[in-house]
Amino acid sequence: MQDFKASMLDLVIQTSTNLPADVRVAMSDAIKNESAGTQSSSALDVIATNIDMSTSCVGAICQDTGMPTFEIRTPAGANQVTMRKQIEEAVAEATRLGKLRPNSVDSITGKNSGNNLGAGTPVLHFSQWENDDEIEVRLLLKGGGCENMNIQYSVPCELPHLGRVDRTLDGVRKCILHAVWQAQGQGCSPGAIGVCIGGDRTGGCACAKEQLFRSLDDSNPDPKLAELEKYIMTAANTLRVGTMGFGGDVTLIGCKIGALNRLPASFFVSVAYNCWAFRRLGVVLDARTGSIKRWLYRDASQTPKPMSSSEGFRLTGKEIVLKTPISEADARKLKVGDIVLLNGEMYTGRDAVHAHLIKNPAPVDLQGSVIYHCGPVVLKENDGWKMVAAGPTTSIREEPYQADIIKRFGLRAVIGKGGMGDRTLAGLKDFGAVYLQAIGGAAQYYARCIKNVKNVYFQEFGIPEALWNIEVENFPAIVTMDSHGKSLHADVQEASGAILSKLADPVF
């Protein structure tokens, strides 16, 4: 199959940069259904702009290009050893081209392989079918932020706001609603969920993720599950979690449910949460040549219609322009809801950087500076670097460190997504700093605000985890936690929890 590797490279690049048709329709509906003039509406404008930008420049939709998961169906006797090798070569090449971020990290040493290859990476699931003429390959790129929002319930159990959960279809309903609610904005809502009822722990998780290969507009062949899917789509969107957890009318764009037989002693409900950047495509190949015969989830003959009618954040003139370094007085003037435009130097830093700084000095003066929770896609360019994708990562992972780092180094702002907890909120108040929410997944939108990569520290941590010194211009973000003890994230979680409580009465 002389064309197989090239076909796999094309599949990887297109999956990373071009959303499938069913997701585009769902996101278009979300934009139409969201109340105008709200923070969620503004966030959806940014998302729509980002989708268009990634398509036009063939750039990663989200900088977290996830764990490549391939589902491959082959004729009997196909050489899966060669296919595996060529898929791995295609993944490494896509990484070199900046279409995938190097995401494969050795769990023992912490070393990033740099090419997305390693034990268990990429994930390859082979199966056979009776079609002798064709090979089918489907690819899902599911990022770490939404992967962290996956959850598995062992029923019976007790759930916050919903009470006792029994081994019934209504108990399953409660688990799914809780899964959507607990994700808040950390999973880059509006999201889609795959659910498995039953199975063992391992099989249930795998089955839940497999549901994400279903098209969002399909119909479940089981009438009971079809009814449950329809109910969840309606009920979840009454929770008012909204886009990025800002509060709003649209929280979920898809719910797909499967079921497996189980042991008498076990009843698991497994939920795989996927962000709005639902990167899933597939191809059908000629089994003789490996060339692409047709695409799945999209019509390759049609150019996608533009999603956006604006340029992201609609500027009103009320935005607060800040230049780094930021003074404590200026940070304390900011309040939840303010939109700021950042200019000047700031630094990316996430898990490895925070764990390092909590014990060691910083390589630069961070007084008055901004830390951006971001693991960018960065390419070598001449004698320097260029960031080609740079959206925010989920901030809650840094909760054990953030307040101490703000105090120790004099930070005035932290940028991320999904919000942070009580300890960070107290640190913002005590030391005069703010938390700024950027729009998760909008990697191309924010990359255009980065005018220069000035330096890099801790390259040994790997590209996503290094401390990148960048220069930004009119970088937009929303104050969602201020130095006065106010947190939008806490308010939305409490309000949506009260709504969730009203859904506790049996329905099925």
C-alpha cells in the first residue's frame, strides 16, 4: 500500500485543523441559541473565529492536540505490523510540521519524547471486517483538559444535589447530569459526552470513548437510549453552565449512550467528556493502494462555510488596556466581568513550571508579570521560535501552587481557563492579583496576538511545559476572579448546582 502513510498524514492534519460537519452544525446552533450580549456569546464569537482561522491556515484548532486514538478496520490478512509503523511515522511527521503538539510524556522519567511516539502513544485499535476491498480508519484527537473531566460512577451511590443513585435508567440519568455539571468550564464547554452503561471498569471507559465516534446527528437504535439522549440534551442545557463556564443557554452539543452487559455485583456508568473542539474524522481507503477513496464525517468536495460573522471579542471601547509589568494598584482596580487587553511581555507556564518554581528561584524577574497557563505549539524559525497555536490550558491543576507562586514572585495576573479554587482566590485578595479567563481551544485566535517569542527557559521540560517569554499585543481576556474575593466560577457552580437539585426527581 504505497499511499497508506500519506493518507494517514492527511488524516492527522485534517483532523487537527478542520472540524467535522456535524460539529460545525452543532456549534452554529449553539451560537444561534445563546443569548446575545453575554459573556458566553462573546466566547462563542471567539470560538467561531478560531474555527475559521484554523481552517484557512491549516493550523491546530487547539494547541492541545490530544492523544491520537485510531480505530482501524481491515480485511482479514492485512499487514497490521506495517500499518502500525506507517501510522506512527505519519504521527511523528505531523508533529514535526506543527500540526500536532508533542504530547507523549514518559510517566516514570517525565521526559517528553518530542514526536508523539512512546509506550501507548498513539492509541491504535485494530479490528477485521468482511470487506476485502477497503480499509476504514477513524481518528479522535481528545485533549487532556476534557480527558481530565471523564468520570466513572459505581452505582448505587450518593451524588451532590441529586441524592441517591440506583441501578436504574433513572440512576443513569442522574450520573450523566452530574458528569456534565461537574465539568463546568474546565472541559471547554459546550461539550459532547459519550456514555457507557455497564461493562467492567476498563471496558466501560473504552465503550464511552467509542461513543464519541458516532455522528452528533445520528439516532440511537435503542429507543430507550434514544429517549435518554434526547432528555439529557434538553436538561443539560437548562443547567446554565454555559460556554467556558461563564453561565449561559448552551452547555452540551451532543450526548451518545451505549450499553454493555455487566457482572451482577457491578454497575458502572462511564462518561467520556469531549470539548467543543471535537476533532474527529475518518477515511475509507483502497485496500490495495492505501489511497483515500472517501472521507467520513464530512464532504471533501465542499469547502466549509465560514462560522464567524465577527472578529472574536466585540470591542466596545470599555476594555481596559494593561501594559506589563502591572502594578498592584492597577490589578486591584479590576473587577469580575472586566475585559482587558494585555500588551507587553508575559510568560507561559503550566504543570512542570509551577512544580519547579514552588521549590526553586525563577530564571527571570516575575514581579508585576503575567503567567499564562498554556502549553503552546512552537516551531523553530530561522534563529528563533514561532508560536503557531497558543490557547489556555485548564488552570485548576495549578491550584496547589498558584497562591504561593503569586506571593513569592509578585505576579499580578494569571491567565487560564476553567477558574481556580478557594486557595488561589485568597491569594489574589491577599497579594493583589487577578485571574483572567481566556477562551479554551482558541489556539489560532490567541496565537495571532503573540508578536514575538523572546526567550525560552526549561526546555528540558518539553515544548508544552517550558517557560516561554512572549510579547503580546491586545491579548483579550475576561476577569473572572478578582482581588476583592469575587469568583465568577464559584458563582456559576453554585447557581448551576441549585438548578441540578431541581432535576433530582425521577423521570425514567
